[in-house]
Amino acid sequence: MAEQRIQAAIAAFHAKEVPSIRQAATTFGIPLVTLADRIAGRYESNWMADIYSFAL
């Protein structure tokens, strides 16, 4: 699943298992912009947006 790859890439980047966001994106097969946005906190995963929309 894409979300699992994104979370794994974020974890690997924060644990310094990969030297850069670009390397994490390449290693886990995720678009660089998507990963960079998620690490910067600009976007949440779609399932989180779904949870918030149900709560409203």
C-alpha cells in the first residue's frame, strides 16, 4: 500500500537510515514532492482527512 510506503519512508528519514528526502523517496518508490510535503506537515494522509470529515 502507498500509505505504508510513505510512513516507512518518513520513519527511515527521521531515523537517519537514508541521508535525504530524495533518497527516501527513491528507495520507497514515492514521489519526492509527496514525501517532502508529508514530512513538512503540509498534507495528511487521505484516511486522516476521511476521519475528520466524519467527525464534522
